[in-house]
Amino acid sequence: MGSYPALAFILLFSATLSLSGDAGKVLVFPIDGSHWLNMKILVEMLHSQGHQMTVIRTSTSWYVSEFSPHYTSITITQEHSQNIESQDFMTSFLKRSIEIRRNKGSPWAFVDNYRNLFNLIRENQVAVAKLVTTIFENKTLIHELKETGYDLCLTDPAFPGGVLLAHYLQLPMVFNVRWLFNGEAHFAIAPSPLSYVPQLFSENSDKMDFFQRLDNIIRHSILVYMYYYVSNPPYQAVCDHYFGSDVTTMSLIQGADLWLMRVDFTFEFPRPTMPNVVYIGGFQGKPSKPLPSDLEDFVHSSGEHGVVVMTLGTLLGDLGPEISEIIASAFANLPQKVVWRHIGKRPITLGNNTKLVDWLPQNDILGHPKTKVFVTHGGTNGIYEAIYHGVPVLGIPLIFDQYDNMVRMKSRGAAEFVDVTTIDVEALTNALKNILDPEKPHKQNMLKLSQLHHDKPMKPLDTAIFWIEYVMRHKGAAHLRTESYQLPWYAYHSLDVMAVLVAFGLLIIALVWVSCRCLIGSLIGIKKSTYKPKNE
């Protein structure tokens, strides 16, 4: 009996040695805001597997805490925060975007919309490029990063500061990604035929008529322009200075070992892909936990009618008094109870059935059996949580990819959306009642999506962790990476081969034509020489 504790200690000690032997060191270069909420899940899960996590953050960071039991942070001094980290700035940006969208039919509105976006993107890219330069010039920090011996760099390349740092440190790269600084991430590495792959901001599905395909090509061209003249220049200046003019930001991105794509094809349209792309869409989904007692009491009091849940995310919670009054009036027309995460002045028309909160446990309330509809701006995180729990969606898309997200959900028959620029009480009330109607297919369609989403051999989060550790074990994943990014554009599209074939074809045609002319000329000459007049 006395030997059992000793045996248990030996086994535990051996397991600890095994765990520490397999543990790796991961350098994380995240993006703040909602992107960090995704990255944080991976960081915490990797830490739970015994890996040492180091997170680079800025002194102005809003979401990324300096102190955490799951990681060690390195704080880089930054004079001014990025504008996407400022609630006041994003509220102003949203207001301007809504004003522009109200004139949607005007060609000037089209131009103003992209100009507004370019200004936002440009300021952020300049700030991140400056941040990277600050890191590179800190020789003490760079020496410490090199000496630590990280196994890989985990980063979000939407702002590719982490991409440049990983290349500087010569670390394998794993992306937690959906967007790049020039649009949707697939367009950088996978064939993306514009005939059926909708581009960002097009609001098209994968079934496009001629004019939609024309619009798709135009929007693709605009994003190509954005890459060359808005997004890339600040980073290319860093590349030129530290790596040489033959290195481009895009080539570094395309050279990443692994792309953990925050996409699930129950939501995304089918499209071509690549071997080093692993799909982890909805990896943040998890079973719901009990609600706080006051919220549970309110939800339970809804009876058979159930609850409508509304939140527009952290940065976009305030739509202004005019739109807020419309939403409050529409909610007051419903028999359901409503939980609304609202920032701003309390609407005068707020009904007794509506509870305003500053914060709500979104995943937990979406998983509550009394939740009937999720009213959202169309952010990816919220949509995947709704899919996870099988809750139909009413979208009020506002900016960025939110319109495209709602197009995808509507095409699946699991959502409806209303335009924020033309919203009124009647339209919003009818849309809510339409989704709440048990005779309508929205609930059943969303439950079907949820079944498809859950029917996988591995959970998305487990898949992500497996592949991150795979890159650690094999010091990269070059065998999964295509080398197409090293080809010049004309070679990638085989334009040089086609040019040679065309030239060769033209040469053959020319030779045949010359030969025929010579042959015909010879025949005419022979005929003339053998022709004799009758008088002869």
C-alpha cells in the first residue's frame, strides 16, 4: 500500500517531463478588437496544452491585457492608438458610412464609400508599419526575441506587422486569418474565379448574372488599387529598408506555412482552396453556461413567446437616437421579451418588454432554449455563435464585410436583413415577425446549418491546435505550400507560354501563306510559259 503514492508520484513526474518536452514557444502578434477575441481563444488553448505563449501588445491596446495567466506580454510603446481601437472614431466612421449609403444610387456615393474606407485603412497601416519599425530598431528586444528560440509566430495578417517580424526572426508562420490588407484572404493564395467567387463589398452570392459579374470585377480592381496605393506602401517601405527591394509584403504573406482560415463552408460559398489552408470557422463556439440570475429571471418570464436578443458588437453599439427609437418601437410591437445591448441614450419609445444592458454573455444567451431570434450587425463571431446554437438571424449590417456576411446567411435561408439607411418601424417589425413565424423556414434552415457545422470528425478548435503543433513538430509545413507566389504574374497565368504558342502559330500561318503564294506564283509562271497562241 505504501508504494502506491510513490508510484503515482513517479507517473505524474514522467507525465510532466513528457509534457514539457513536447511544449513549444509561440510568439503571438495579434490585432486588437474583435480579432483579439478570436486569437485569445487559441492562445488560452495552446497554453492549456503546455506551450509557452508570448504576446506582443501596444501601450495603447484596448483588449489585449498586459497581465494574463495564459501568456507573457511584451508591451511596445505607441504614441497614438490605431483608429479601429477608438470607439469615438468608429462611431464617427459608422455615421459617415451610413450617410454615404443613403445616397447609394449615386456614383459619387460609390466613390465616397471607398474613399472613406481607404482613409481608415491607410491610417491603420501607417501606424502598424511604424510599430514594426520601432520593434526592429529596439536591438535589445530583437536580441531577446532571437535568443528565446520561438518555434513559430502566430499572427493575424489583416495588418501584417506580425508577418514582417516573423520574417525578420526567420520563424515559421501560422495565420489566424480571414482578411488581408487587400481583401479576403483566399484571393492571395488560391485560384479565385470572379465568375462565381464574390469579392469583398460586392454583396453578391456565388450565382451572379452578367451585371453582377461586371460589378464583381470592378470591385476586385478597386481592391487591387487599394493594395498597391493604400495598404502596401507603408509596409513595402519597411521591406525595402530591412529586407531589400526584392522582398514584398505579399510574397511574405504567401510564404506562410499554414493558414487557419476562420471559415466554415456551411456559411461560406464553395470555392477553390490550397493544401496549407485549414478551415476552423466557428472555433469559438462552445456550450452555453447558466445566465446571471437577473438575466435568467427576465428570460424565463418570457413564457412561450421566448426572447429576442440584440447586440451590434463592442465598437458599433450606438446607432444614434433616431435609429434607436425606430428599433425600440419595433421591439415594443412584439409579444416576445427583448434583451438589447445598447450604448447611448435610453430610447423614449422603449417598451416594457425590452431590457437594456451594457453587456451580455452573448454565447450563453444564444444557447438558451428560449432565445428565438438574434438581431446582429452581421459580425462573423456572432454569426458563427448563432449557427452553433441554431438561432435564426435578423441582420442590420453596418460596415465592412457585414453586408456580405448577411448575403451568405440569407442565401442559406437562415436569415433576413434590413438596410439601416431605410429602416422604419413597420419594416423592422415585419422582418422580426417573419423570422419568428413558426410557419417560416428560417428556424429549420438554421438548425440544418447547425447540424452540418457540428458534424465533423474534429472540433474546429481541436483542428487548429493540431495543425499549430504540427508546424512546431516539423519546423514548418513547406511541403503543403505552393511555390506559385515566387512566379512573376505573367508566368503564373502562363501568358508567356500563350505568347510563344500564339507567335509559333502565327509563324506557321505566315510560312504556309508565303509557301502558298510562292507555289501559286510558280504555277502561274509555268502556265504562262507553256501557253502557245493559235496563230503559232
